[in-house]
Amino acid sequence: MAKLNEMHPLFPSGAWEGFYTYATGPQADQHKMSCNLTFRQGKVNGSGTDDLSSFSLKGTYDLDSLVCEMAKHYPSHVVQYSGQVDENGIWGIWSLGAKSGGFHIWPKSKKQKGEKVAKEEKKKEVSKKLQRKA
């Protein structure tokens, strides 16, 4: 029997995007990353790219605590990611020895859906203004 991908809406397999920072807080510079993740039976696997290099990801997720732990494997080193999961994606802290920073990733389709809804709302708003003027 084939193993099925996770069906929980907070763990969709597929394209994800986001960023990591070398610090935390609103002033931190964001470094973009994109990846493809597969969530299946408490395990997450994937690969992606960022401004450093290509990487692979392996880790675990928990449906009860909504925690996701991953190791980001670059050709030269491994970075640990520990995050919380909510309707906005996975966000938390990365660490490499004594260095650490923040990260936030989300399903790419979620952003596209949000942009589509925003465009439709804008069209409706413009249409209403034009109707009032007529």
C-alpha cells in the first residue's frame, strides 16, 4: 500500500517559500528561500535553494503540538531549524553552533491565493467607485 501525503491543512506537500534572517526582530534583513516539501506520517523531506546554495531538508512534524524540526543540509554544513506551525506557515529559530536567527516559510499556493483574492477585492472596489460616478 502506498504511503499518502499528510492531509492536515497546515502541512501541505508542495512548493513553499519564505526567508531566514541572521537576527530576530522587525529590523532583520530577510534572505529569501524556496523549497519543495513532502509531509508524510510525521516526517518532512525536501530540497530547495536560497542565497547561499542549494540544500536538502529532513525532519519531523507533530500534529498535536504543531511543532516542526528540520535539518537543512548544505554541501558544506548543516543548520538546525525549530519552528511552530500555524495558518501562516512555519516560523521559528535556526541554529548553527553558537549562531542563530529567525525564519518563516509558508506554502507558495497560499500566497498566490491571497494575492488573487486581493486583486479581486481591488477590482470590486474600483468597479464600485466607477458605478458611483456614473
